[in-house]
Amino acid sequence: QVQLQESGPGLVKPSQTLSLTCTVSGGSITTKYYYWNWIRQPPGKGLEWIGNIAYIGTTYYSPSLKSRTSISRDTSKNQFTLQLSSVTPEGPAVYYCARAGYYSDSHYERYNYWGEGTQVPVSS
């Protein structure tokens, strides 16, 4: 079974850049035709799709966050990362990484594996 685990700083200072890593086990991030996603959920709110990176390395981003978002990968470590700048306007949230069998963006019913999520409180 594929497993995903988010990791990164537990606290981000206001207006600074968030950096998170998703480590994948049980399957390769280069395997056709999977897409590897980042999603977040502020307290009391719904899920928000941030973006993803495809098995071949192509990236896709939510229009509302594109200018502040960068997703990359390290195939040698079977990891993909998220960098989100100026996180203060969004405030704290739980960040998830997840796998989909095809390009799915916010159609979460199509996702088949999720990480447990990591909380990013953002200092206040």
C-alpha cells in the first residue's frame, strides 16, 4: 500500500515562506499516470486544492495561489515539496499531500491515498 507523510517546520513566521515535504513509500512518484497533490484546510473551513506535480514532472497550480506557489520533486528520495510564500493572509491550516490516478484538482473523491496532514499554525 502506498503511504504519504508530510513533514516540515511546525511554525512559520508571518509573511515568510512555508516549505513542506511529502515522502512517499510503497510506490514511485514517477509511475504512470499518477498526480501528486498538495491540499490545505484552515480551521473550520473546507479543503482547498493548492496544486500538483505529475508523474512526468509537470506542475499545475490553483489560479488563486499560483503566483505564490512552487511544487517540485526529488525522484532520488521519492519526495515532492511545496513552497508557499506570504502565508500570513491564509493563517493557520492543516496541509495534506495526496495521490490521484489522474489530474483531479479539487475532486477529492478521486484521490486514493492521503497523508495524515501536518498543522502549520503560523506565528501570531
